[in-house]
Amino acid sequence: MWKIFVAFIAFAAAALFIIFKAGDKVDMQGEAGGHDAGELHAAPASTAATPVVVPVVAPTPASASK
């Protein structure tokens, strides 16, 4: 248990050291790479979804197969 605590303290110290060294240059916005959110989800009008028709075959009675 003490090893987990020591590892946590070491990781926290390293993270704080990096954050304090970077100063105000740290960007915490995640995936803010200048992408427009609408670009990924917008589809052209020509690719509208068309319904797919699947024929259903009714099963034959067991007596008809003899």
C-alpha cells in the first residue's frame, strides 16, 4: 500500500513540476486543433439515406413439403 502512495506522490510532483515550468503555455482545452465541429458530421445532400426493402418469404407448412 505504501508503494502506491509513494508512486502517487512522485507522479503528482512530476505533473506539478511540468505545469509550473510551462506556466501559461499549457492548453487544457483538449482537442482544440482548429477544427470546425460541423465538418465532421455534415453530409452532402446527395447521400441521403434511402430505405432498404427486404422481401420476407413466408414459411411453408410442414404438410406441403411431403
